[in-house]
Amino acid sequence: MRNPLASPLWRNPAFVRVWTAATVSIFGSLITRIALPLAAILVLGSGAIEIAVLRSLDLVATLLFGLVAGAWVDRLRRRPVLIWADLGRAALLGSIPVAFTLGVLTFWQLLIVSGLRPSSWRSASAASWSRS
């Protein structure tokens, strides 16, 4: 059986960088979907209604921004969109542990992060599938 990692594609540094960045980004998004509600429950003592609002805001923002993200991203260069979307998402998510450390983490901050995070994720997703 042939080793898939012996492919010439894995010797291409540009591909390896893009693949690694995409993998980290996808795993980060999946972990965030679990971590935000858990932070609300364990750290802030939120109840079922608050968690439902938090998750609903995430889904509504994804649906609303997803409708226009593809058309918007097609008019821009892909690489900067991918980079800035991931940096924006990192800044949003990085604000949570900083706020917790400073003792100023609130449910409103989690709502803002939950509402804005899908826009950066959708932008990166649309850019990664764009053909320009």
C-alpha cells in the first residue's frame, strides 16, 4: 500500500501551510461551538434560556451573513480575506479568556462574540471555496 504522505503535494510548502491553517481553523470552530455554551454555563451560571439565545444568535448570524458572504468575497482577493477572517475570529475568541482573567466576563460579551464569529467564519469559508 502506498503512503499518502509521500505524495508530491505534501512536499509543497504552500499547500502544507494552507492545509495546516485550514485544519486549525476548522477544529477551532468546532471546539468553539462547544466551548461558548460551556463557558456560559460553568463560568457565568447561565440557564437553558440564555444558552438557547446564545446558540440561536450564532445560527441566525450564520444564516444572515451566509447569504451575502459568497457574493461579497467573490469581489475580493481570497488570501487577505482568509487571513483577516481568521485573525478577526482569533481576536473575538481571545477576548473571552482575557475578560475572564480580568474578572469582567459577561454574558453580553459571549453574545457579541457568538453573533460576530459566524461572519468571520462565513467569510473564510466563502473565500476558501471561491474560484477567483
